[in-house]
Amino acid sequence: MSDCLFCKIAAGEIPSKRVYEDEVCVAFYDIDPQAPTHFLVIPRQHIASVAEVGEDNAALAGHMLAVIAKVAKDLGLDSYRVVSNCGEQAGQSVHHLHFHVLSGRDMTWPPG
């Protein structure tokens, strides 16, 4: 999708501080971190949100979760939160599937 911010980041058209990348996804630090460690994992393929994950692309979502575990381990994180906002009311501002990974501070519950 030509006007999608995360598609441009995945393609390298917009710079990011990457912590991981492969042929399926990219992980990079959030430009407005909400915790001492805050990175995002996005697929290179444009998928608008978790609502568009189905049987045909579930392996991609599973791979993204495996990447989260790998990057968290590589960064020495033993405790972290994974968040994916789905839709406007939930706070999704970029309509490209992404997982936030936050660590380094106490997390409250319920969020929001």
C-alpha cells in the first residue's frame, strides 16, 4: 500500500532503528516509547490489523510472535507486554498490523 507508513518503513523508504528483520517482518524501536524498551514488530506484507488475520496468513502472525520472543530474549527482557490495537476505538493509529512490545517498567491492569 503506497501511502502506508509501516509499508514504507518495511521497504526502507523511511528510516527506523531496527532490532531485527527477515523476509517476513521487521522489528524496530518506537519513536514515541511508552516504556524504557518499546519496539514494534510489523509484517512486510500489508495487513490492516489483527481483524484481517485468517487461516491464509496465520503462519505470518505466528512467525511475528516467534520474532517477538527471539528479540525479547536477545535484549535480555524477562518480562514484557505485547499489545496489538485493532480499530480506532482501541487506539489503532496506523492501519498496518503491528505488535507493540513494552518492557522495563511495571505495567498496570487493566490498561487504558
